[in-house]
Amino acid sequence: MAAPIKENISIDVLDKIDIRVGTIKLVEDVEKSDKLVKLSVDFGEFTRTILVGMKGERNNPKEVEGQQALFVVNLAPKKMAGEVSEGMLFDIGYADGIIPVLAQPEKSVPNGTRVG
């Protein structure tokens, strides 16, 4: 059964979210966490460190190195397990209890390309 649709939001709220394509350059372990890995993501004109709970979701989190994916880049930095995350990875499936996959463009686009 599909999850219920969340409550409606205005287009103004959606317009505030800066979603961009980035290439995952490096995946590193976060030693103080059983779940988190640290991604170094290239967005063309800038690079961000983004923490994601990928340890329990994939046998080999490093398999996403070199992949393009969608990220929120304008979230406030958040400290987790002694590291700072500067964004959020979009993945598909986690919220529905299935093995997640990356949300990514159907073909390569320049890093930093905006969604919308």
C-alpha cells in the first residue's frame, strides 16, 4: 500500500528549496556512527560535505562514488557524530521501507545544475 500524500504546500515553499545535481567524489566512513557515511560532492563551482545514513542500506556504500545524484544544498549545516553536514541527498525508497536508490538525472548533466 502506498504511503498517504503529505499535506499541500504552496509553490512559494517549494521555490525556497535549492535542489542541484552533484557528483559523489568520495565516500568515507564516519567513525562515531553505525549509520552515517560522509560524501564529498562536487557541484561544479563548490564542493559540499554531506552526511547520509548509508551504512545499513548498502553492502558497499563506496559503490555510489562517481555517480550523479540530487541534493538539497541550502539546508542549514547540521552537526552529527562529530561531523558537519552541508546538505541532504535525495534517495528513493527509504521512507517506504525498501532498499534505497539514488534520485539521479537520466543522463549526465553539468554539476550544479538546478532542479525545477
